[in-house]
Amino acid sequence: MSEGRLAGKRILGVFAHPDDESYTMGGCIARYSAEGCAVTMLTFTRGEAGQIGGGSDATKETLGQVREAELREACRTLGCADVRVVGTPDGGTQNTEEGVQTIVDVIEELKPDLVITMEPGGVTRHPDHIAVSAMTRTAVERTCDKGYPRKLFFTAWPAAAFQAFMKLLADRDIQWISPDDPLYPQGAPDQTIAALVDVMPWIDTKRAALKAHVTQSDEIINWCPEDIFATSMGVESFQRMWPSKTAGEIPAEDLFEGIA
Ligand SMILES: [Zn+2]
């Protein structure tokens, strides 16, 4: 039996691809696991359409398997031992009744206090992210009247924080993504943010989890200067869909605020 402030509490994260969990809420997984919370990760795809980098000897045929192992290692690093992979196609995950039911079944099994997925725009507008966010929202609509989860959060990149990140990169002449790119991140309106969690004490753990996604060597963690990474990824930001944020509500510093 785990100990700590959050012993007996549970978080369910629902994401499309291996590494989505670490970028968006890796610090929170590390923090809340350390405080005794059980964390389950439900990842829809194995990321088999992703990059094969980092010196990996993966092939197109084995990449899904390799990335599932990377996901499990990243989650283990963060303190999450329960990783479940649905196995929908990377780049072809649709919003389906079957997918919704998969999430409902896991929510009913675990009765998590918090369910966390990406915001409806999928942060980077990736169609798989958008589909998984929509399915998670539908699933929670079907279970929340039974008392679980207590809260549904959406990971988001606040517009001001995203612009600040882009400026820090530009100041050092680092090119990342063009505004014309279909996956150019979509900053969330700042007034929609319901929680800002300081994860600086866990930034090295978050970094290590991201590094465990070895094959994804073009991703932010591998080219972003360490200080910019810490400044930009040391706070994790969330919208709250259930119960919905009230106008004028001050962002919480803790996702468990108000949960006894
Ligand atoms: Zn993704």
C-alpha cells in the first residue's frame, strides 16, 4: 500500500501517442506518484508512424513494439507502473464508440479521482490527439454522474507561455516549427487555464522520461537548450472541463485542490 498525502488517490491519463504523457504532464506524474497517488496511462497508439532515430535499430515493422517499450520505460521513470496500450493506428485513430467504451471501461474499473487528456484542439492539432480528447470527454460525460472522475483536466499550452517559448528560441536563432506547419501548436487562451502546476522540482525526472523515448530524437527534448526547457516545461498547464471552470476563478497550483 502506498503512503503519502495522496495514498489511495488515482489519476488516469489518456493520450494518443507514446511521449504525449511526458511532454504534457510528466512532471505531474512524477510529483503525484511521489506523493502516493497511483497513476494509470491509457495510450491509444504505439506510435508506429513516428521517427526512427536515436541510433535505434528499430524498423518500420518493429517501431510500434519499440515505442511501447519506450513508453513503459518513460512511465516507470515517472513512477507510473500501470500502462495500457489500446493499439489503434498511429495517424489513423478515429473517434469511435469502441474507443469511448474502452475509456469508460477503464474509468469504471479504476474509479480515478482525476482523468487527464489533451485539450480539444490536441495542442498540436494532430488528428489522433483531437480524436482521443473527444473520446475521453464523451467517456467522462457517461461516468461523472456516478461520482468518478472527480475532475477532468485537459493539458494545454497557454498562448502567452507558447509565445514566450518561441521568443526564447528565436533569440538564440533556433528554428523549430513554421507557423504554416499543420502541427504548429495551438496556444490555449490564457483565461481558460484552471491549473498551473510548478514541476521544477521534478524537471530532471521529466527530462529523463522524455529521453526514454529514444527513437524520437528530433523532438524538443533533444534540441532545446536546458535552460529554455526548464523555463518552458517546468510549469504544466491545464484546463478543467469537469466541473467546468468558473469565470474569474484563480488557477489552482495543485490538481487535487478541493479533493479530500
Ligand atoms: Zn502525440
